[in-house]
Amino acid sequence: MTPSKGPSDLLIPASQPREAVAILNCLVTNDGHLTDCTVQGESSPELGVGDAALKMAAQFQVDLMGPDGKSRAGSFIQVPVRIRIR
């Protein structure tokens, strides 16, 4: 039988925060915001990182000019989202 954790055990900080990653596939709007996002993959599905990334995506804005000099408006891009979990 393992000993139960008391309230003081919950106050001990983790030695290193965990990092979880979700990859979103999103449509870039004419003003650089993201819409119609879907989760393409996530490192820790049990933590709900993909769902959290989807909820945040509406607040993201990207540069309309891609590295190739063409507008990204109307195209889908992959967006990595890293979340630190303490």
C-alpha cells in the first residue's frame, strides 16, 4: 500500500516544469488571425493540450507575409503551441 499524500506534498514545486506540445493546422484570415484550426498532433493527449491550444488560437495573429514573400491569407499553416505545465 502506498502512503497517501498530504496537503504539504501538494505545495512542493516540481523540480522541472513539464512541456507539452500541440501542432495546430489553421487557416490564416485576411487580417492575420487564425481560424478553422484543428489539432494535427499533441505530445500528451491525456493533458488536454490540444484542446487548450485550440481555445488560445483565436488570440493568435501571424505576419501575413510568409518567408517566400507571398501572402499567407487564405492558406493553412501549421502552428506549434508549447505549454509549460508546473
